[in-house]
Amino acid sequence: MERRIFGKTGLSVSVLGFGAGPVGFLGTEQKQIEQIVNTLLDAGVNLLDTAASYPGSEEALGRAVAHRRADYVLVSKCGQAFPDLPGAAWSPQVVSATVDRALRRLRTDHLDVMLLHSCDLETLRRGDALEALVKARQAGKIRFVGYSGDNEAAVYAARHPAIAVIETSINICDQANLATALPAAREENVGVIVKRPIANGAWRPAEAFRGIYQGYVQPYRERFAAMRLTPRDLGFGGDEDWPEIALRFTLAQPGVHVAIIGTTSPANARRNLEAAAKGPLPAATVAQIEAAFARARQQAQQPWPGLT
């Protein structure tokens, strides 16, 4: 498994990471979660990403792999209000309380990264939520402060001196951050986690999606259809190659350190490992995908921002 230096954190991270949103939102059984995560860790994946707002996700990861804490970089997210925690959304009180609760749920004495979870630009600029994470870092509860989001807020976060990591959307159907947040992160040597690197499987039929993902994927499905690309156009065989094409496109972008994929299937986890092992797409193929996105966006006559 290829590893990259995670920006100014100095950590070494695998190019493929695990996103624990789906196992939470889709109610995956604990034994299956343990199989997926341990398979990935055994293969060299060493970044696990979760969030306070993913139902049961932090607890499940804690039960599954807390005994292997030295084997992975642990990332969670915070900022939303919760009935069992004090403070309004984005308040210092709720941020601090969520950090403490994450430590208990994940069965650890520290998080490697805690991200503010997609707050807007105004909240970032106000600064009190961010300051709460800085205090958590000073207390040794987290090692690095970060932000998860897109567009102008992600650019602002990448340039903020307190922030060492951003998590942002980059994929074949979501390329706005390639011209904005990603260059800013490169300039500031900020670690970059990419969410949705395989575009939520936008090539799959609508009936293939369950729960919140039915609506979640629709903007990508519309963009994907408008791009009018086939795997054969890119030198591949058929639709079964789209996950590989999408992941390798994301990993080809300069400044990307790790792409997190969420899955509830051990078989898909293994396929993701195989795709990542093939390395980034060739530059000519990347350019072909970027050109198709640009044409479709122009024809749509709308900006197609990064989707938070």
C-alpha cells in the first residue's frame, strides 16, 4: 500500500483510507464491520475516518479495532448539536464535549485529527468553534485540528494557521475543489483527505441505493449522465471498472494524500485495495475525464460547486 506524507502533520498515511459513514447510516452488523476494518488494516490501510453524526460509527470502530490503536491514524468530526451534549451547534461547549465523547466511544486517549464537520464560512471566520479544537489540541486530546467541507470555506480553512488537515470532495463528478481548495492546501502544506472519491457510485441505477444515500447520490448521477463517458472511452472494459477508474482519478490529483471509501461489503473493501494498488490513472486519462466534466458543466450552465 502506497503511503504519502500527510502535509504538515508529518504523518505517513496510506493512499486508501476507510470512511465509516455507511457502516453507521446503514446499520451494519458489528462482526461485518470488524471484518472490513481488520481486512483493510492488515493490507496496510492506516487512516480511519468517522464522525459524531454517523449513527453508532464511533462506538463500532472503538469495539472493532481499539486494541490495534497503534496501527492507524484516527480522524473524527464534530460541531453539530446533540441531545446528550451541552451547547448549541458550533459552540465551544458542544465541540469540547464532542471531543471528550469521541475519546470514550473510540476507546482511545487521543484523536490524531478532529475536523469541524462542514460548518459554513461565517462560522469558521467567527473562530470560537475552531478555538475549542485548538484548546483540545493543547490539552493533548487531539493531535491536529482540521476542517471538513468544500468551496470557499475549504479554501479559508486550508489557509488558516491553526488548521493542519482538510477533508474535501474530489471525484470524477465533483471537480470544483481541484481549482480552489486543493491548490490552497498544497501551498500551505495542509494534509488532504478526499471524501466521496468514487462519486458515491454515480454510475449505478437509482434503485441500488439505500437509506440516506438515495437522495445523497442524485446530484452526482445527474452530472455523471451529462458527462457522457464510458469506460471504453478511457481504455477500460465495462461498467464494472468505474470504481477503479474513479478512485485512480482521485489519487492522480497532486496534493491528495488519502482517499476514504466507505463500504459495508468486505468484498468491495478488497476490490478497493486492488484498485489502489494499481496507482494513479495516466495523465492523459485524467485530462480526458476533466475535459468531459468541463464540457458537461458548461452545457449545464451552472457552476457545479463541490458538494458538501
